[in-house]
Amino acid sequence: MTTKLERPLKRELVIGGEPYTLTVDPQGLKLVPKAKRRGYELDWEAFVSGDAALATALNASLAKAPQSGASPRGKPQPHKRKRRGA
């Protein structure tokens, strides 16, 4: 007999040497780098509705994912000022 999924279930896993948190809940699943807020999300309906919907959901999830080429921590990007009268 299976148990109904009524609240979030969280598990930690390591992918490519980096820790991630996998959350499975009644709405879908979410994979987030440990100690971060943004990650990959996939709704259950998108998962079971077919290949086209799944590909669309995965692409949308990847578009929302953290960028791997982001600036290093603690080093803000220089602010470019606009010249007046140009």
C-alpha cells in the first residue's frame, strides 16, 4: 500500500560534486542548489501529459534556472554611467 503525498518531502543529493535539495510535493518536484532559493521546477501535469508538454516545461524551467556564468560572489559588476548631452 502506498502513502499519499500530502506534504513536501525533501531529500539531499549530490550532482557533479555539488549538493542539491530535491523537494517532491503534491504540485510537482523542485531541484535547487543547496542554500539557494531558485532552481528547476516541474509540475506533475506537465510531466504526465506527454513529450511536447514535458519538453516545454523543461525548457521553461531551464530558462528560470540560475545562470552558471554569473559574476563571482562579493564582486559587484561595475555600474556604467550615461553621459549627459550625448
